[in-house]
Amino acid sequence: MAASVSTWPRRLVAQPWLLVFVPINAATAGFGVVLPLLILIPLHGHWADVAIAALLYNVAIVAASVLWGHLSDRFARRRAFLFANYLSFGLLYLALTVVPSIPVLEGLYVLVGLVAPAGASASNLLILERFTERDRPRAYANFQEVSIVGSLVGLLLGYAWTVSGRSLEPLLYLLGSLALVSALWALVSVRDPPRTLTTLSVAHHPESLMSRLRGATERGLIPFFPHRPRWQADSFRRFWRWARQELRHELPLILAAGFLFNFASNLFNISYTPYLYAAGLGAASIFLVNFANTFAQGVVFPVSGGLSERIGPDRLVRHASYVRSLGYLAVALLTLVSFAGGLAFGVNLIVYAVLGGAIALYSTASSLLLFRSVAHRDPGRLLGVNSALGGVAAILGALAAGVLSFVGSYRLVFLIAAGALLASLPIWSAATEAYGRAHERPPAAPRRDEPNVGGPAPAGVADS
């Protein structure tokens, strides 16, 4: 059986210092919408420019995740990492208010990607270290809910700012100020833990692992490398040999299905804001569509753990993937229709909300299945493989969006994303069957031939 996990907070916050994460999530959620709009509206860019920015950002964030994970293990200064991360965000957001061109914006966005993993590593380990075994489920549930509340605040601020037609650049002053508030708040209220753990410890606690892997949201992926990837000349060959040997087992199938999900999500999400703008939605409406998605995540996430226990994570992950694929198909159909007035806004609001609820279910169920599959193996290396594959999928999704922006259409993008998700459904079913064949056997010892790298590292990922 997969480990159970609590996703329902018993009270607003387990400790007051968790409120530090409200302003920074407001800032990052608002920025996630502002950035493509900056390219499309004041800089008069194209869908391809949004895809290129996302591609550069994904390469940066995958490479930086290796470095920040290593630094988090070597230097147990969680408060310093949070302060540096949030201060950097604030300064970079403020710098973007005077961006003269798309290339400069893309360069600053790469810097955002390089510092983003610092906060993800530090915040997750901080909760693991500051709370007892009994209190951790509640603490991680609070952390997720506080993060979602912050995101909702940021998206509402974006809507309130743009609904009257004000320009986007000054909104970055507000978002940058929120990031600086979290930086100062962390410096004052966060205490470094009396005992320190390493990133590998995350792999042994389902709530911590689920929190760390919830990069599979609409806001993007921050990979998790419990071990630094070690690139060797035969790394790809060793990985494929291991995958072939394990093909009848559960784990490679989970990795393959997760790869398709990450590819589809990145391809869709990178293209979605340019599509909304092309469909005639203004900046304020686009903020509200994103608000609906995050609000649905906030409603569904607290019940996802209990639902996973009742119907099983295997069924839940398939149901969530199926609903996501239907949502992608629905948006593809919308491209065939010429809407009048606010109808395009209303339909997309509903569809994106459904996609948000589905991803909350997917992230919980897929994390539990991954935890189950690596629990008696070599979790550090295998989770590194999972994150490396997720990074490759994110990069390929951005690359595909860029290519299709020249030779395809929004409809083709959404159809390909839906097809990738539908292709993952039989793989999830095969993973369930593989687990059913083997779950009564005694746990196997870690195999000697398991890959000794953090997966086939994407371009730019090397030993730090």
C-alpha cells in the first residue's frame, strides 16, 4: 500500500513564522502572469518569445537545482537561504520595471531561474527540521495552504491593478516589494533549526516529498536532486540498460508517465497565456483565469489525501490525468469557435479551474505512488532520475512550444498536449499491474545496476 498523507490543515498555521511564505507566493504568482504579458503587450512580442523565455528559464532552474541542493546540505543556514532568495526576487522584479527589450527581459528571467531553487530547498528542509514527526503532516499541509493563499492574493492584486487599464510595469514595484517583505520577515522571524538534515531526508517522509514535488503545478517545476548528478561518458547507456531490465516493474512506468505529464503541462501552460491574449482577453481577465485555477487547487488539495486513501492513488492519478486531457481537448475546441463579448473569458475561466483541481489531485496521488515505488530501493538516486526526467520534459515542452509557434497553431499545441496525457493513461495502468504482481514479495535490496547518476542530466546540468 502507498503511504497515507495528511493534506487537511487542523488550524490556519502550525507556527506563526509560516506566514512568511504568504507575501513571497503572492509575488511569484503575480510575476508568473506578468512576465508573458510584459512580452506580449508593452514589448509587442510574439508567442515564440514567451516560449524562448520559458526555455531559458527551465534550463537555468534545472541546472541551479543541483547547486542549491548541494549548498543546502553543506550549509545549514535556512534563514540565510530564504533571505537571499527572496531579496534576489525583489531586486530582479524591480529591475524588470525598466526593461528596454525582450533579450534583456530574458536575461533577467534566467537570473530568476538561477535563484528560485534556493527557497524551495530551504523551506522544505526547514519544516522537516523544525517540526516533530507527529506535527510534520499538519505543518506541511499548512505550508501548502499558506502558499496557495499567498498565490491567490498575488493574482487578485494583479487583477485589481490591471482592471482599470493601468500598465503592467508599475505592478512589478508592488510584486518586488512583497518579495522584499518576505525577505525581511524571514530574517526577523525564522530561526535556524537546532538539528539539521540533508535533502536525502526528504525522500523518507511522504508529506515532505509531496511538498517538494508539488512543482508539477501550473507555475512550473523546481527539480529535486537528493544526490548531485555525476555525469559519466556511459550515463545514458547505463540508464537505458537499467530501464530495460526494470521494464516489468512499477518504477520505470511511473517515471515514463510522469515524463509525459510534465511535457504536456509545460507545452500547454507556456502557450496558454499567449492564446488567451490572442483570443481577445485583456490582462485583468487573464489574471482572473489564473485565479480560478489556483482557487480550485486550494479547494481540492485539502481533500486530495483522504480521497487518495479512499479510492487509491493508482485510480486517482489516472482520473486526474484523464480530466486534464479532456481540459486540453476542450481548449483545442475553443480555438475553433469565435466568441462574442465575455463568453471566451467565462469558458476559459471554467476550464482552467477544472485543470487546477485536477492537478491538485494528480500531484498528491503521483507523489504517493513515487514514494511507494522508491521506499525500499535507493530513493536518493531514483528521485534524482525522476527530477532529471522532469527537467528534460520541461525543457522539451518549452522547445516544442517555440517550434510550434512558428510551424503550428494553438490548436495543434493543445491537441499534442492532450495526446501526451492520454498516452500516459495505459502506462499508469501498467504500473498498477506491475505493482500488483510484486507487492506481496519481500522488499528488494537496492540493485547494483541502478543508475549512479541523477538521471540523464539535461544540458547545462553538471557536477557543481
